[in-house]
Amino acid sequence: MSSGVALPTLDLVAPSVAFPQPLPAADVYAVPHTGAAQLGDAASEASTQMSEAVAHGLREAGEAAVEVLGALSGALLAGRAAMLTTRVLASAAVRAAEEQRCLERQEELSAAAAEQWQAAAYAVARANARRTALLARCARDTGAPGDGGPSRPDLPPPLDPVGRPLGEVRAELARLEEALRRAEERRTAWEVARLTAVLDGAAEGDDAWRRLVADRREAMVRRHTASRTAEAERDEAGPGEPPRPTADATADPEAVRALGADILAALDPAAASATVELAVGAVGRAVGRATLDPARARRHLVEARKFVQDANRKARRRRADEEWAAAQLDFLTRRAPEDAEALDEAPDAVGPLRRLLAEGVPLSPGERRTVELRVSERMAHLEALYVQAQCAHALSELAERFGGPADASRPENQDLRLDWTPDGWGPDHWLRATLVGGTLRFATMYRGGPGERGPRERALDDARCAEAQERLAEFTAVARELGLTVDLRIEQTEGARPGLPGEDGAVVLDPVRRTFGGQPPRGKPDREQPVPRYRTVGDERR
């Protein structure tokens, strides 16, 4: 094989990948290709802190609890979580809880480490987003029945799983979710009290009405709290619909009053006051018409029911938007470690997200598109870093298994270049892999310049090309262990390519303007053309 090309596909995120340190540009005089493997100085920095288990394949499920989450893996999982639906995040939270229960019962798990970490990371993203949104809602509310406003919930800090083992993350997550459950229940009780105060005020002097409302208050809290569990969100089982008025249900004034109370009791506790007042007014008119005109009373109840449905839909949408904004904000404000290249900031997206949470101002369609654009840009950049790190690690693993020197560099117009001389190939032949804009190219190289090769040299070239196919099959297998699918397409099957170890390698590549995760490497980023470079598999995107 003389050359081949592949588009690495990012499958499951290997748990313990760190941010790569910046690689120096290639210098033919500074990067010798002799002696022991050079990946310890360059490419191994692209995957520092990777555990031995990731190098040889994902850990088995029972051992995953002790694996530590790397910073790059954590950032990628947070980005994926930000792009998923509420239902998918809730499903992951249910899986994470079940996996923990299996370990506590000492039962065998079917999920491997990467799958367990993905479920846990999604559950963490969901819990952190709900925490941020809850605190923002409490901070915005100033008026409250009797005490001047809701107290700020006493919640643990947001959970950062990076640098911690899975078992520890699960334990902290369980504590955070329990604290959230209690805080949301108290918040719901406060909102229900505020809502029922409006309902009481609509029937001044009507003790029977107040009793009807009071009887339903506790059920309102229970129903809303039950609809916020991960199981309910996974099954999309929201709070029940308001009862539908029928001719039999409006036969007498007391039945109309009771049905009206049931309709109002179906209100979301966070429903807007203006719509609540409309619904209360419609119920009052129904009660007033019940004796003389039951048909008109029924129409007023139908109207009240529509008001309640509209208020509930808006309240749920507002809550979902706040939690979505919290997840986007968390991802866009993450920082790379100090020893890694900085991540681009996105003030045009972060500002509207902060305003939504602090002031309740919804995003315009244009602002929402900007947020989604910036998230896609950052995801493309992180995926590019991940692919670089894992390609470098796959090559270092091959060098360790089969011997021979290897090194990595970042020449002009290339994201990454990997040179490896398998044991017995040197000093005249080696394998080269170059990564440019998401495309991974392989070539069998010989030392020298273009020119006529004698029969002996050509025979040796062809022998090295045949061996290269075996080595590349090993490369794709190792890469799959590290979370990448590398579907190699052979372009030329005989004849090595000329070059020098450590040189620019332009003979291997078509001229391509260097990109890095979908963005220009220098100067002002091109904000108008963000394209994620790596297809991800198995995710349900927004």
C-alpha cells in the first residue's frame, strides 16, 4: 500500500482523555527521526493522563467506577449533553441510577466504561442545569405570600466530574439530585401558595370555594413534583390535563364549582398571573351561570380549561428554555487547562444566555441560532482535539507493541503529522499519517527525493507497502478501542512515496488551507462557516 485516506468517526467518548498540550511546528533540523520513540516528548503530550485501560481498550463495566474522567473527555460529554433533548438526558439519568444500583447489589453490568461515563456525565449536566435554572428563578422572584419572597435554596455547588472517579461522581450526583428534589419541592409549594392566593382572592367571602382550593393544594404540589422526575421526563409524562367539562358535570352549581376548582388545580404552579386571572374569571362566570344557563356555564368552563392549558404550556416552555440555557452557558464558559490552547470565547452567545437566566428575557430566534452556532463551533474544535489526541495515542500504542521510533509534529497546513518507523524498517522506510481538516491520510514513505528507483528498491518499497496494510489494520483496531472508527480507503497499492523524516510532507497531501476544528488557526475566527468536522454516532441531537 502506498497511500490511503480515512475520515475518523467519533463514537463513544473514551473517559480519560486530557486536553493536548500545543505541539510545536515541524522543523527538519530539530526533529530527528532516529533512536527511541519520540512520542514521549510530543504526541504523548496529546493524551497525557490517559489510563492504561484506555490504551488497551475500555475498562470492563465493574472496574469503571475507579476510572478518572479526563478534561477533554469531560468537555466533549458536556457539549454533547448541551445538544441533546430533555428526554435523552433524563433517560441517561435513569440509566446512571440503575447502573449504580447494580453495583450496590453486586450485579453484573452490560455497559462498558465509556457508556457508564456517558450516562453519568449526561445526568450531571441535567442536574447542574436544573440547579442553575432553579437558583435563577428564585433570584428573580421578589413578591411572595406573607414573607416577601422565596428563600434562596441551600444547594451543593455544581458538580464537576473532571478529574474524579466514576464511583465518586455517582455518589456526589445522588446527593445533588436529592438536594435538588427537596429544593424544587419547597419551591413548588411556594409557587402553589402564591397561585392559590390568587384563587382565594377571586372569591372573597366564599368559604366553600376556599375549602375547595385548599383541598387541592397538596395534590398540586405532588403532581408537579412527580412530573419533574427523570422517569417522568424520559417517558414524557407531564402533569395531567385539566378535566374536560361534560353536560353531566355542569348539571348543578355545586358540580360546576367543583369542576372549576379541578380545572384551576391543574395549573402549573409557575403559570403567569395574567393567564391565571383569566382562567379564574371564566370559572367565576361559569358558577354564576350554572343555575340559569348550564350550557353557557359549560362553555365558560371550556374557556377556563383552554386558559389553563395555554398557561401550562408557556410555563413548561419557559422552564425548559431556562434549563437549556443553563446547559449551553455551562458548556460555552468552560475553560481549557492552563497548559492547553485556550478555547474561543463566545460573548455574543453568553450575554443573551445570562440575561435569560437573570431577567427571564427569552432569546430571539437570531440569538438562539447564534447560541447553537457557537456550541457547534466549540464542539467541532473539541472533537478535532480529541481525534488528534487519540490518533497520536493509537500510533504510540503501535510503536510500543511493535517497536521502532515514532514522533509527532504540527507542520504548516496540517493539524497533526505522525511518523513511525516499524521495527526493521529503518532507516530508509517509515509510515506517515497526516490529519488535515478531519481527513486522515496514510502513506508508506522512503528516504530520498523523487527519481528513478531500481528494481531492488522498488521490490523493497512494495514489501513495505504490503506490511503497511497489516500495520494500518492494527491502527484501526487500536483507534476503535480509543473511541474512533477509522474506515480506511486504499488509494494506491504499490510504490512508496519520497520524503525525509521530519520534513513538511507536502508530497503526501493535496494543498489544503489549514483548519483546526472547523476554524482558521490564526487571526480572527471565521464565525460564519462553522462545520463540525467529526460525525458523532448514537446521539439524538436537538
